[in-house]
Amino acid sequence: MAAPDDPKGEVELVLGSTSLVMRPTFEAQRKIQRELGEGLMAIADRIFRGDYGVEEVFVICKHGVAAGGSVIDDDVLGDLIVRRGLRSMTEPILVFLSMVLGGWSDTEKK
């Protein structure tokens, strides 16, 4: 999984045998906020505290993966998330949100 300082601004999301890339683009961030009805800081805070459900995970993955260039059916994505388990989704979601909140480097590390 990519670290928050990944120069490409990507988070690898492995769901079973499916590997997807999530990108925290401006448009993805806007869609996540709009769909969940609250700001990204509040969303990140709740997820960090463990106060979240499948809807938050699904919405973040859906828009992050779409921004990463993948097209995946909502039902297929939902099934993959459920099969992986909600608790195991915390790490990639928090890495994604830390990129949203803190940014990432645009240059390769030397």
C-alpha cells in the first residue's frame, strides 16, 4: 500500500484478487463530501475513532477508485468491500484521507 507521501498521490486498494488504485483528486473529494453530507475533516475524524460504517467506506472507495481510473460496478465494489471486512478497510481509507488532508509530494524521493 502506498504511503501518504507517495509522489503519485495513489493508494493501492487490494480487494481479494482485485487491485485498484485510489486517487484523492479534487473531484473525488467533492463527491465524497457531497455524498456523505459532511466535511472531510469530520469524516476522517470519525473513521480514525472507529465511528463509521459500510456506507462511508463504500463512498470513499467508489470515488477514490473512479479518480484512479478504474470502472467498477457499485454492487461488485460493495461485495468486494464486504468480503475483505469493514475493519480491514480502515488502513487504506486512513492513508487515502491523510493524503486528502495533508497532501503529498509531487516529486520522486531521491
